[in-house]
Amino acid sequence: MRVLIAVDGSAHALRAVEHVLQLRAKLGDLDVHLLNVQIPVESGHVRLFVGHDQLEDYYREEGLAALRDAQAALQQLGQPCTTHIAVGHIAETIARYAGEMGFDQIVVGSHGRSGVGHLLLGSVAADVIKRSAVPVTVVR
């Protein structure tokens, strides 16, 4: 089973990792991939002062920092993983990447907001569910 865990460096993402480790205990070996999506810097003014290579370095450094704890948690318990960093709209990129790469499952952590807070703030997890053809598990 190929599993994609969306990781943003938060405790919520680590709960998604814990869920996948529990899934492994039930199903056996998993092909686990971690994906961090960086929000693109789209301001034309920024691009006047920051070169393409510097921007790519920034995305890579931020992405690696966001992936670090999740990757360590998996490795500590003997679960190999592959890491990926992408740049784009977060939910759209997660859903598209999962579909294009043939994942069987997407796992995302959620802040667990509900009610008015959820309506006002929106939810990456809910947006991934709407956009994805791949089954999504949301871990609170």
C-alpha cells in the first residue's frame, strides 16, 4: 500500500505519522512518502530582489525543516520513507500529486476546528478531500 502523508511541520502532522505507523501494525509493510508543500512567493516585487536559485533554496530549506520531525519519527520506528517538497496551492498540490504518483491513501493531520472557526478559517484537510480522487484519512 502506497501512503502519502502531507506534512507541514506541526504536531498535527506528527499525529498523521502516528496513524500511519498504527496502520502499518495492522497491514504490514507500507510504502510511505512524506510531502511538504511550500506556498509560492508570487509577488513580482520579491522576484526583483530575490533570484530564482535563492527562491528554490528557500523552498528546499523550509521544506526540509517541515519534514524533519516526521521523517525522524518514521525512521526511529524502522519505517522507511521518501520525502518530497513541492511548491503550489497546498490542497490542490497534495491531491494532484497523490493522483499523479498513484498513491492508495492520503493521510493529513487536522487542527480539529469545527463550527464557525472552521467556516472562517477554512481547512486544508477539507479542501484535500474535495479535490482528491484518492481516499483521504484526516487525523485529529
